Amino acid sequence: MSFEIRRGRWVGVLCAAIAGVAAVLPLGAYAEGFDTEHIFGFMIGSDVGDVGEREFQSQSTGRFAKDGGRYRALNQEMELELVPAPNFRVELGTSFSAYDINRVPGFDDRRQLSWQSVSVDFRYRFLEREAAPFGMTVALETRAGRVDETTAAAVRSYGTQLTVAFDREVIPNFAVAALNVSYEPEWTRIPRNGTAEQDATIGVAFGLMAKVRPDILIGGEARYFRKYEGIGLDELSGQALFIGPTAYVQLSERSRLTATWSVQAWGQRAGSNAALDLVNFERHQARLVYGLNF
């Protein structure tokens, strides 16, 4: 069993461990109903917060294992979230990245830590679950980067992600389901040789979370992606399906913690018969999110 696979399984165990430890802690019953803004790991819900709300969020994302060699990438993002008007949220963020790449086919060997990108995210909620059959929010995130998020090469990149999020309580005050549909185009220029390229990723994700205690939710997420050359979805590069558990803990009235892990259960690179696409995607993805209202 490879180191990366063992690492991925340990991250999955971490999700269960966080929920297990929290289950025996004397947490107060702060949660009433569902606030889906932050309970998912890689997905988003339709809630956007209350007017005047301010929040700091730390989001750590790890991606592990490519097609051979050693591949470890860690992104640390710090975000400030503001709700200036009803149903409207703004998020400003910056991120740092660390890479350990060795003998991965098609990649230069790298071991580096660097400032990676800045971003701004706008979300507007069109439908509330309480007044409609489901909640619906549209999110638009724009970012500018100086390090390629996959290869760690020095680049000048600009990308945006458009996400439409739906959610609904399938069992009132016990279980909530969410659906995300996304389109993510990206433009990249490599200063070293002056070349430029465009690509785009479309995705569909489904998540389900259930309360095991008023402050603890356990569930999972399934995410399917298709990556294309060109922002107009010109030519398919590869596709992948990720599945994994998610745990959410309301630590206090003002703080929260979410842990999630996904493994590539199926994938296919264009022109290949392999059961996984480890060129365009990783084998394992994990995320730990801590949030604090102030």
C-alpha cells in the first residue's frame, strides 16, 4: 500500500475522529435548524449569513497522488466574509501553497512554499428554503494567481468559478441535501516561454448531511468533473468521480470546524483505458475548514 493511499485513508479516519471526539465533548446546543453556508466541505449551501455578519475562515486543502512518483500539494487559504445586504455575501481571500513533487511524469521536480493567489467571491441567494421548495444561491468567484495550482510552476493565471447551489431539508431538522452545478474557466500564461493556454472544468456535486447531535453533522459528498481544453469545452481532457465523508462540528456559538476527504473512485483520461485519471486530477483530496464569527 502506497504512502499516499495510507495518507488518504488516515484523512478519512480524521473526519470520523473529529465527530467522535466532539460527540463526547460538553458542547452547547447552539444549532437550531440548518445553516448550510459552511456545513459542506468541497461544496456550498444556499445560505449566505445574516446582514452585518463578519467571519474569518481558514481553509486548508490537500491533494495527493498523481500518475507515478510522489505528489503532495497543500493550499492554505485565509478568507474574510462579509454580509453587507440581505441575501448577499462577499468574501475576500488570499492563499499560500506548498508542494512536494518528485518523479511525477510530465512534472518538474519541485519542493517549494510560496504565495499563490488572491480571490473575491460574490454570492446571492435567490430562493430561501423556508419560503420556496428549495434554496438556491448563485456564487461567482474570481481569482488571480502566480503559481500553477497543479504543477507549481510560475505563471500568470486568471480564473473564475460560477456555481449554482441548491439545497433542501429532506427530513426536517435532521437531514439536508445539496446539489452544486459549476463551470470553471481558466486562462494561464507561462512567462518563462511566453506560451498561453486555456482550459475549463464543469462539475456536478451532491451532498447529504444529517444531525447526530444538535452541534454535529455527519454525511458525505459525491463530485463528478469533466476537464476540457479551451474555455468553450472544445476537447475533453479527462473526467473523474470523487466520493468521501464529511463531518461538521459547531465548536461554540461563534466557531466551527469542517473536515472532509474524497478519493477518486473512478476516472478516465482522454485516449486512455485506465480506470482513473491521475493526470488531470489527484487520487486523494482533503480539506479542513475553521471559521470564527467576530
